[in-house]
Amino acid sequence: MTMPRGAALELDLDTQHHAYHRAGVARMWRTYAQRDFRGRYIGDAPPDYLGVLYATGQCVAIEAKSTQAPRWSVANLHLHQRRDLEAVRLAGGVALVVLRIPAGTWAVPVDRVPSRGTLGVEELAVVGRRLVGVDWAGGAR
């Protein structure tokens, strides 16, 4: 049985975030969209992960995105997601899109994500940083 789209990336990030916490790098929490009693979404969800870097006290917000296609459409970063990440960035925090495509995983600062088009390996090499695993903080394993 295959995992739902994005679930493998989130599982990898959960594991990495536990390692960060154990190593004193960061404390990250996975967030979820609110639902009503029928299970329907209520409003916009917060970023997928929120947390803090221990060394600097900076807030961290991460939106995890993945696709099986060789290119990712930036239209998949919804307006409310971009807005929330930008708010963290403007307040001095770290705001990233962690993007997985078949060729690898990248961390892209939200202000480097173009407003339209697609991102493939060539563009990601310019706007983001290719990760080893999902180690976006350069910390513990």
C-alpha cells in the first residue's frame, strides 16, 4: 500500500525534527487543519510545521510540499500558505518551503519562491538548497 501524497515527506520531517530536539537544535511541532464535527475543514490551515531554533530563538515555519512530477507548480503554494510564511519571515523568523521532487529534496526560503511557474532541478539549484535527507537546519541526524 502506498502512502498518501506528501505523507512520506512529513514522516521524514517528523523523524528529523525529533533528532533536532534531542540534539538541542530546534523544537518543531506538526500542525493540522481544524475540522468541524463532520470532518470538514474549517478555514485555512497553519503552516505544516511551526517551531523555534534553540540557538537564536527564531521562529520557524515550514510548508512541506511534494510531487511525483519532475517539476513543481508554485500554484500549489496557496495564497494563505505564502502569506503565513511571509509573516514569519518579516518578523525575523525562518520561513521555508521544503520541496520533494523525484530528483531530491530542497529547502526554499519563501521569499525565493516565484509567484508563478514551475520549479525543477535547475531553478531549485538557484533559489534553494538541496538537502541531505530532510536536514534543513544543518543539525542532528
